[in-house]
Amino acid sequence: MAKDNTITFYDLALATGATISPFVWATKYALKHKGFELDVVPGGFTGILERTGGQTERLPAIVDDGKWVLDSWGIVEYLDQTYPDRPALIPHESVATLTRALDAWFWRAAVGPWMRSYCADYRDQCLECDKDYVTTSREIMLGMKLEDMQAGREERLPKISAELEPLRMALRDSPWLGGAAPNYADYRVLGSVLWLASVARTPPLSAEDPLRDWIERGRDLFDGLGRHPGLNTLYGLEPRDGDPEPFMKVGGAAGGIFKRNTGPASTQAETRKITAKA
Ligand SMILES: N[C@@H](CCC(=O)N[C@@H](CS)C(=O)NCC(=O)O)C(=O)O
């Protein structure tokens, strides 16, 4: 049991002191959701293995009263199993399955493309001692020089934003992905958004983006956990002529599951349109 209600948390941070990793951000939120205080062990990418006494090369990692727990998902499972009387992170097994699906989609649609659009910014904001390692490892990962990969992002950013419509639609009808209150699904996606805020030196989202409300409420949770002063501004993306709209106006894409069939009066207009003779 956590002594003094405190759990040791191995952070992964930038020179600004802001946490960088989506996994580490999500885990910070998970620990706070369970009501714990964090005893933060600071540090960047260099020397994780040494810092953790040989326990891990990857973060997050926590130590709960001497017990090491690794991996963001492993930590969430541990917290819910060990502290079942505290608010659940994954209140039902379906939330685990759906959260994995959501996270996989979000990485493919957004985190990957954003990484390719901000990889040099990412490196530039790292701790001095991390810069060589981050340059080399990320250039191998991305298969290109970071500056070359990042170039031309003005072209890509509005398209990435437009891909986020499924998330906007889900949050149109619910304050949180968890329903009336946030759960690990919210923290998982929010963790990636905060990673984005830690690296993005030019805004990835429009000022009017409907996601802004959910993001900002998420940042306010737990006494402003997501409001580190080192984070960059997320809003201010201005599409240029010919760019796609960075988000759809309300009602624009509210078909299928989002359009409730309450009888013919609710569908007549659409039926007429698709049965009209040319
Ligand atoms: N499956 C792991 C993935 C963790 C992970 O890949 N962490 C990255 C940070 S985003 C890391 O520690 N990287 C160390 C490095 O790049 O050397 C989890 O969910 O915790």
C-alpha cells in the first residue's frame, strides 16, 4: 500500500520541465485519478536504465512501496487491481478494448503524422544531454533527417486536424469519453494531446476547434495537471487557400450512428435526396 498515499513516478521531461511522452502523461493522470500524490523522479531520455537501477529502458515506471510496476497499460491494470475501492480507471473490460481501439486509431490518424510534423521541434526542446540521442534514434525511426521530415508541415497540419472528426463527434454528445466523468479513455487521448503541446512550436489546431473545450477541461483536472508553463499553444492553425477545413461545422457529418432515426419525419429529406431522379 502506498506509504503516505504517495507513489514514486519516473518522469520523462524536456528542457522546459514539461513531460513529453504520451504514455507518461496518461500515467500521471491515472495516478491522480486514483487519488495518489506523486514523488517525481525527474529526467530525460538519457540514462533511464541507470536512473531506474536497471529496471527499465522505457518510461513510465512507478514504484509503490518498493514494488516496481512498468508500462503505462501495466500500471493502469495494477492500480485498478490493487486499489479497487478507489475510482476505477477502466470500469468495465469493454472500456479496455474500446480504449485500445481508440488509441490505435488516434496514433495512426494523428500522433504519427504530428510526430512527422514536429520531430525537429521535439528534438530542439529536449534536454541538452538528450539531443544527440534523440536526433540519431528518431532519424532511424523515421528514416529521414528530422528537418527534412518536418519540412512542409503547413501542408499537412490542416489535414491531420480534419482527421479528428470521429473524436469531435463522440464528444459532441458527452462531456467526457468516460461519460459524465473522465476515465482512462480520456487520459489516454489527452496524454497524446499533451505530448503534442509539449513539442508543437506552431499550432496544430484551429482556435475554434470543438475539441478545445474537452482538451481544456482535461488540462484543468487535478489542480491544472495539464497546465505546465513549458507547454506550447495548441490553437491558432490558420488554413491557407485550398486547405481542407480543419474541422466540420456542427451538423456537417452527423449521419449514421449520430443521426437518430425517430421515424419517417427524421429521414424524409435524405430519402428524397437519394431517390430524386437526375
Ligand atoms: N509500452 C510502453 C511504451 C513506453 C515508451 O515507449 N516510452 C518511450 C517514451 S514515448 C520511452 O521511454 N522512450 C525511451 C527512448 O526513446 O529511449 C508503455 O506503454 O509504457
